[in-house]
Amino acid sequence: MFDPAVFAARRAAYMKAIGSQAIAIARSQPERLRNGDAYHPFRQNSDVLYLTGFAEPECTLVLRPGAEHDKVVMFVRPRDPELETWDGRRAGLEGAKERYGAEVAYDISELDSKLAELTANVDEWYVGLGIDDALDALVARTIARLRRTEKKGQRPPRAIVDPREALHELRLIKQPEELAALRKASAIASDAHVAAIRHGRPGVFEYELEAIINYQFRRRGGAGPGYATIVGAGANATILHYIENKSKIADGDLVLVDAGCEYDHYTSDITRTWPANGTFSPAQARVYEIVLATQLAAIAMCRVGTTIDDIHQFCVKSLTEGMIELGLLAGPVEERIKDLSYRRFYMHGTSHWLGLDVHDAGAYTRAGKPRPLEAGMVITIEPGLYIAPNAEGVPDELRGIGVRIEDDIVITRGDPEVLTAACPKTVAELEALAKT
Ligand code: GLY
Ligand code: MN
Ligand code: MN
């Protein structure tokens, strides 16, 4: 976890951004039942993590920049020796104050009764609605309560403001400690991909590679995968979010692995595609080289002032030219871009923000237009080509080939920093590694 001063500075920046006539609420999503009485592993809401580092369930943070005292209020689970014996340690109210920056902490069971007085008489509440029904209901109940006390001097807000504007702009520009976490998450994931490439050969099951990858994440101190690990061999590589990972790898298959490690709550996001038997077939190599050349040129575009849309448009053009060269589409290229037929083989975006969330917070547009990249932003570059096994009107030898190559890039004032550069991706490197 970062130094408490990091979280204090983030809270101060957020409070400055919303101003003294506002309060902000951030809170953990409810724990989810998996089956019976067993729960999915809990992962804290990223806004709560960003502002406090507090990772326990049942937490609500209230920031009150205009208050004279108690600007940082946390509602948390109290210490409870018996429950802690069953469910694990709790920071409790004292811990919230001593370790997580709360000026005052309350038992989470008091949230309903205390929230109205803590949030009365400001113009705006920064709270994300439409994500968690329980939070929506809490906000409505609290406003109803304040309507009733208005004559006595405690009034509800005039507006509810989406926190994405203020808070997610802060999350978008990564500070040095965040970049350090992302570097570590990227280094671990790069090594995990290398281990998978070494181990993956015909006869091995996709789930074995998933296990090797997720094992590497944990043994190096990561929390695990930042999103469900994708291991798709052969035609499974043409399914974008294939997470079943249950097929046996066959001789002649390409294997596509999309896996990122979460470290200190920040995740990397890497995709590599390689031949299980150590040799790309001529058709596989042709597809691969088109994606790789596109990806390298797209990474070179990752500079201050360019937009993600510019980069995507470039990739669409380059990949569509490739589709024509491969005989997947008939030219001219501009027509195939205009009529969107390229989407049969390249149907997703090229980039997204990366950070606490794999698809991280932050606006992609400004006044309806793509926004220019700025130093400190972190994005992925992930072009691909996916030729379905039953695609009609395409050369036989290309059917069932799926290739994606994905790296994580820091925008700097100079050249882009490729966080995942240690993970091999040339044909020669991959073939050599897959043969070892
Ligand atoms: N692994 C999710 C993505 O690449 O966006
Ligand atoms: Mn991605
Ligand atoms: Mn990915």
C-alpha cells in the first residue's frame, strides 16, 4: 500500500476540485454471493481504493471540503473478535482513523441515521448513481429525510453530480507511485506470459496455461489476475472474451493469451499470440506480421497531443490494408473502411485507459471530440485480426486464425514508455521461446 500521504494528497485534490459547496460519497459495492453461503472474493471499489487505500467491504467514505472539522468521514465495520475469527481481521473505527486518514469514523450500521446531518446544506453531492441499487436508495432516502428537516435548517442538495468529471480526471493522470505499481504489474505479467509460452505445446490444456499464469501472479506478490485470464487455442482465439479455457491445444494451433496481473490494486493488460509447436505456419505468420507491424506503428504514435481515435483510425486503415492483402476483403481500402466491412475481422477498439481498473476511469472525449493524450496517461495498444472458423468467402488456410498483440503504454513528454516491453513479440523471439 502507498504511503498515507499519497491518499491524503488525493483526497485534498478531489476536495479542491469539487469545492466547499459540495460533498462527495464513495463506497464499496456489496459483497456478492457465489453459491449457497459462499461469496465471491471481495475487491474494493476503485474510487474508495484511490481515496483511502481501504480494502475492506462495507465502507462508505464521505468527503466534506466545506466543513469546519471532520472533512474526511468513514463508515466501516467495527472490530468484532468473534466475527474476525470467522471472516478475517478488520481495521475497525480506530484503524480507519489511524491508518486510512479518517478524521472521524462511525460504525457502518449508523450510516442511514448519520448521513443526512453530514451532508446537509451543500449545493452538490458528488455520487455515482446507477451502479449500486443500495447506494441509489440510500441517496434517495437521505434526500427525503433532508426535505423533511428543511424548515429546521437542514436542506437537501440542489444537484447530484457524477463524480467522473472531478475524481476520474485525477485517476486518469498517473503519479509516480502509480506508475511504479503499473511497472511492477507489467513486469510480473510479462514473466508470466513467458512462462506460459515455454510451457504451452500441443497436448497441453488451456487451463494449464491459465494456472501457470495465475500462479506466477500470486507467487510474485500480485493479488491475481486483474480480469479473467483468457487462454484461447486455435479457433478459440477468435472469441474475444473466451474464458472457458478448457480445450486441449492441438498441433498447428496459435495460442492467444490475454492476461494481466493486479499489483497494489493496479493492473497490467497483456496479450500475446504464438504457435504452440514453435513454428508459425506461412498463413499464421502473414496474419501475425500484419498485426505486429500495425501495433508497432501505433505504439510510435503514443505521444502527447495524439488522440486514441487517431491511433484507432490508423490501426483500422493498416489492418484493412492487411485484410485486402490477405484476400479477406476486396479493395479499395477506403471503401471497405467506409462500409465497415473491416469489422468482420477487427471488431473492437484499439485502446483503453489502464490503472486501478483494466478499463480504467476517465473520459475519452471532450465536448464530444476525442481528447488529446497527455503525459501521465496510461493506455493499451491492442490491434488484432480474427477470422472465424466458418467465415465465408475467405481463403481456407486463414480460417480459425485469431491474433491480438497488446502492450501497456505510458504517455510521456518524450517517447512512449512501453511497460510491457520485456514480453517478447517478434516472430523469431516467440518461435525460439515456444521451442524451449
Ligand atoms: N483484457 C481486456 C482487454 O484487453 O481489454
Ligand atoms: Mn485491453
Ligand atoms: Mn487484454
